[in-house]
Amino acid sequence: MEGSRGKVRALIEKATNSTAGQVEPRLLKAIKSVVRYSDSELRLAVHTLMDLMKRDHSQVRYLTLLIIDELFMRSKLFRALIVENLDQLLTLSVGFRRNLPLPAPPTVASVLRSKAIEFLEKWNASFGIHYRRIRLGFDYLKNTLRLQFPNLQANAARVQQERREREMRSKEILRNKFETLKENLSLIKEEIQLTIDEINECLEIVRNKEETLLLLPLDDADDDFDEFRSAELQQFRIDSLKEGEKICENSENKVVFDALRELYKLLVTKHLVSVQEWICVLIRVEVEDNRSRDSILKDFIDIQNTLQSVKKKCVESGCTLTETSKHQKEEEEDFWEEGKIESTEIESSNRKIGSFEASTSGDMKNEDPECCHEQSKSNKSLGSERGGTDASSLRSKLLAEAPVINWGSHLDNWGSKRDVLTNQRGLELESHWGRVDYDAIIPAGKIAELSMPATLYKEERIEIQPCHAPLHKGGLCQRRDLKVCPFHGPIIPRDDEGNPILQRTETHEKILDLGADLVEQLAKQAVKKVRDRDNEEARKRKMDKQSEKHAKRAKIREHNEAVLRDAALASTSHPTVVGEEVEAGGGERLLARNKTETLASMLRKKVTTKDRLARKLSNTRASDATMRQMPMGDDANYREAFPNQW
């Protein structure tokens, strides 16, 4: 029992004997584990903590107060014992009595005072309803002494109230949006349906103008197609025919394609985005009538699926709906000559066709003969046009030097130097809470920075040769290490049986060829070593002479300082004062050298330059000597001014 009681006291004293800003977590955990199972140990801890609060050191009181707060929030018995001595605890921690101020150091004392006020407010909020003394102490410090409390509970309640108000405002905004959606639901549906109908009509017009190729069933084909009986070849043939069915733009359907591009842009940039935003609003809104909300949400999900299907239909039809803007076209016309634009387009298209032909040259016999014939004719026509316009040497040179990069979203604004409007997304209903500058733009340079792609470095794989050392159980070691195998040492070339391959002939020839050179090299190394040793000895002798010279000068300097000090002491009538000042200065220097901070060093006042000057000015002996020297100076001035009267 006595051992455990001594252990509690020792742990608390060790935890408070520190200059840190917090109690060591390991010691705090040990204290809590010891006082958890016995009331006597808890009572001893209370007495020990109150004794430590009486120490004349703010650091000890601060760490003790931290331990008291930890135990106060966890033990009912500890709270009862502390509440009995609450007046004494507040006096020693807050320091509100004039006759009992907080001890040094002052910086820690201010932290102790603020922390004690904060703990008292927390204790009153948590246990004030059960302990009358806590309520009275809190009321006395706050209303009588007018101490400033941090008001943590009030601040937390204020933050919670602000959060609730923000949530209520957001819910109100969502409800207003939902009411607006209910009013304009029919108009939104009609507008989206009109756009979908126009896109379908444009696709039908374009398909009617194109020549359709009939896909014959494989069972009714001629004997020439008997070889296409496997599922893979049949699928490849179907994909090839579907590729041929894609619509291509020409001079006849250019107007329809322009209208289709505008409708597609409207579909993607306005309708899809607005439908997704309305779906988010319907998911987040909280209304009383959930049936209407669910029905509208279902309708919008169906509309979104319809828009996605129309978009997919446009893409699958082969409609090239992404077109460069007029500004980009003007920049390209300014950069390239007019006669080279057509040739580059033909070259790029011809290059794509040539690559496609090369990739599918082995499978071209699977396609329809008529399609192959038409494709060959188109290739010949393109080849003739390219031959006539193959004069763009600069273009071909740049294409040869151009890097090959992967396709990504950063290529959408490749080479574009136009600014982008920030707050114009094509929506009739914007989700802005305040005023919006619709003329705000994002500079082209910033767009280029945001579109900068990330390049991944792919390291080339190096084939690591296996060890191939023979094993005891038979076989060869298959470990692949760079230089050294952990079981068989350095990796060397071996044959199929695991025997080392020794290059005896080459080594022997090298030894014979380099024999004379080796002897000459060894002789040069020996001469160099002797010279280096001589130079090292000479350098050491020189350094020894310099060190002796420095030591001699230091001794002379010390002798001169001692002589001057003795002369100064002999010239003054108060050598004891000087000795005391020298000893004090030496003591201060010794204390400054000791950088280990302790509780005693925290109480010691730091001597500044101002303090040293004040101490010298307040010295009566120095002032008396100065007063005696002043008349002597006046006599000397009088003798110089009136030499004949002296």
C-alpha cells in the first residue's frame, strides 16, 4: 500500500517537474491508471496536487492544473474533493487576490491565469448544475470581478446557429428552384423534345441522301463467302460494313451538317447540363409532397437517357460534329498559305486512309467487292490530287518533326489564342447568389496553362540474367539479381551446366601485353608515394611551427592583459568593486553557457544591457569617484586659461 501511495506521489511530482508546455502523455496515462482503482490513492493524489499548487513557480502550478482538469472530468470523487478546496484552487491559479499574486515567470503566469478561467467555464457548463460552489465561483469571477471568459459554449452555439441558418437558406433556395421548375416543366420538356425532333429529322435527311449498302445474310451468300464461317470473321465483316455506312459530309449535305452541329451543340451544352442540374436539385430538395417530386425526377431521368441516346446516335452515325471555330480558322489561314491548306487536309486524310489500309490489308478480302472497288477508286482520286499538290515542303518537314502524343482533352484548345467567357454557360437559370459579371473572361494564356498535359515516364525494362549457379538438389539457381546473389555471391557468366566461363586466353594475352606497362606504373606509384609522404611531413612541420608561434603570441597577449589589469587595479582606490563586477560578469557568462533550461532557470531574471548600465549608474562608489574627478578637471582648465596667475 505504501509503495503504491509513494508511486502516485512520485508520478505526479515527476510530471510537474518539467519545462514543457504540456504534461507528458505517458506519465499522465500512468497517473490515471494508478488512481482508477482506489479511493485512497485518489485522495492522496488530491492532497499532492493541492500541495504542488502552493509552489512559488507558475510552471509547476500550470502542469498541476492540467492534471487536475484531466482527473476532474473523469472522477466524481475527485470532483467532490476539489470542489471542497475550490476557493483555494482559484486563488492559486487565477490570482485574483492582491495579497497572493501569481509567482514568476510572468509569461507562464499569464498562460496559467487564462487556462484556469477556461477550465472554470468548462466545469461550470458540464457540472455546474450539480455543484453549487462551481456556480458561485463562476458568477463571482464573471460578474463581480469582471474577468473576461472565453465563452467557448456561446461561441460553439453561435457557430451551430449560423450553420443551421445556412442550411435553412440553402433549403429555401432549393424549394424556390423546385417551384420554378414545376411552373416551367412543360416549357422545358417542349424545348428539349423540339431539339430532339430536329436532330432526328436532320439525321433522316442525311441518310436518305446517302447511298445505302445492303447487308446480305451470310446463309444466302455465294460459294465465295464459304470461308467466312467463323464468328470472328463474321463480326469483322459486319463492323467493316457498318464503318462504310457512316455518313460523310460533302457539298450537297453541308447545310444539313451545319444545322446538325448547331443542334448537337445546343443538346450537349444546354439541355444535358440543365437536366443534370435539375436532377441534382430534385435529389437535394425537401418538400412535403414527395410524390410530385419523385414523378418529376423520374421524368427528368427519362429525358436524360433520351438525350444520351440521341447523342450516341449522332456519334455512331459518323457525323463529325466537332468543328473548329472561326477564330481558329482565321489563325490557321494567317499562319499557313492559302494554297497549302487544301493540300494538308488531303495529305492528312490520305495518310489516315493509308494507315487504315495498311492495318487491314490482310483482311480486305472479307469486305464486299463493290465496296472495295469504290474505295480503290476514291484512293486513286485522292492520290492524284495529292500528287498535284505535293509542293508543301515546309508542311512535310514540320510533320516529320512533330511529336506523337496521346489524344486527350488538352487538344481541344490546341493552338487557340481566344479568350473564354467565364459566366456564360448557355443556361437560362444560373445558380449565382449575388451579382455576376457576365463580361468576365479567362485569358488564353491561363487556358493554355490549365490545358497543359501530364507526361508519364515509362522506364525501359532491362532483362536481368539469372544466377545459374548449381544447386545441391540439382538444377540451377533462377534468382535474378543485378550484381550479387545472396546465396552464391557475385553473378558471373556460366554455361548451361552452371560452370563459370573463364576467359583465360584473353586474360593471359592482356597480362603478356601489359607486363612492361605494369612495372613502369608500379615504379611511378612508388615514387609518387615517397613524394607525397615527404610533402606531408613538410606540411606537418610547417603547421607545428605556426601553432607554436600562435601559442607564443597568446602567452604574450595574456601577459600584457594581466599587466594592464594590475595597473588598472593599482590606479583606482576601489579594487574590490572591480573584482566584484568581474566576478559577477564571469558568473553571468557561466550561466549563459549553461543552455539546459530548468525550473530554477525559468525563475532567474535575464540580465539585459539596460540592467547592466542601470547597475553601474546606481553604484555609489563610482558616482563618488566621478564627483571627485570633476573638480580636478576644473582646476586643469583654470591653469590652462590663466597660466600667469597660477
